[in-house]
Amino acid sequence: MTKATPFTLAFDCWSLGVEAWSVIGLRIPRLMAGNPAAAIEAHRMVAEKIEAVAILQWKMMTGELGRTGHEALTHSVAHYRKAVAKNRRRLGGRRAARG
């Protein structure tokens, strides 16, 4: 892993935002259907968010995120990018997210 600079970290945060919005775009039509599959998707979405934050908190408490704020932010962004990429693949995004 290359050393993250403030610029690369800012770009990674921006990329995470773009990737998250692409997942939202894939998820909205499913939720708008209002059928049982939409309810399942809504429940899955909430469960995935709770799981992602719980794992991140565990990593913070065990020191897996690093010793400095910079390391913690870098690892946190990487953690969420993996979760977003997993959702993007599951929801049928055309491009696989890097992560």
C-alpha cells in the first residue's frame, strides 16, 4: 500500500462519495417498486449499514485502523469502499468498483 497523502486521501473520500451515489442510483428503482422485494432490499440496506459501522468500530477499538488520525481515516475510507463495492456488484452495477 502506498503512503496516502492529503491529496490522495481527499480523492479517495470523493471517490467513495461518487461510488456511494452510484449504489443509491441502483437501489432507488428497487425501493420505488413498493413490492415485497423492495421491503427486503430496505431491510438489507439498513442491516448492511449497521454491520459496516459495527465492524469499523470494532477495528477502531482493537487498533486495526492505525495509530494516527491519518491512518484511521485512510483505513476507514478503504473499509467503506469495500462495502460500497460489494453492494454495487450485488445490485448489478456495470462497472466493478475498485476496493
